[in-house]
Amino acid sequence: MSEPNHQSCRSVSEKEVQHICTNFHNAIEFIGKRWMGAVIFSLMEGSKRYHEIIAAIPGISDRLLTERLRDLESEGLLTKKMIAASPKRVEYELTPAGKDLEEVINTLIKWAKNRTDT
């Protein structure tokens, strides 16, 4: 992966900085919601049913997991697939945009681990 191409601070207008900062802040706020990273991490392996996700995240409540799954779905980062079976099944899977978060989540995990190892 190549290094990001950052413009000189002097060549970026105040409006552009505000736009970049707003987008960055919104992304961090979204990923930083309570249990959001854990939910995304649990789905990085592939599609899962609700009970598999909740089993992978000790301590998360049903209400909060449902809320986070809805958040991800409303942002286009998760698909909810109904499977016609008896009994009916629902599977959750990250969309390509959701899968783009894998590198971000892994980087945050590595960063957190490095901070606790020192």
C-alpha cells in the first residue's frame, strides 16, 4: 500500500480542512460506538447468525447488538439475509464497504496491543 498523498497544510483551504475533519470525526464516532468494533470484528470471518455474533462478544446485550447491527445495515456496511428454512434463519454479512473496515480494525487492534505491551 502506498503512502497517502497529503497536501501541504498551506495549500488546503479552511473549508477543505473542515470537510475532512467532519468526515473523519463522523467515521471515528461511528466505529467508536460501544461494541461496534467487536461486532465488525466478529463479522470479518464471514456471515454469521445472530446467536453466533452474540456468543463471540461476551458482555454485549441483546438490545445493544440489535442496535449495532441496525446501525451497520443503515450505513450500508452490513446485509441481513433471510434464509427460507424451518425454522427461519437470518444471517448477517459485511458488504464490500464493511469489509473495507477490516484493515482499519486490524490496525486499531495492533495499535492497542502495542500500547498495552509497553
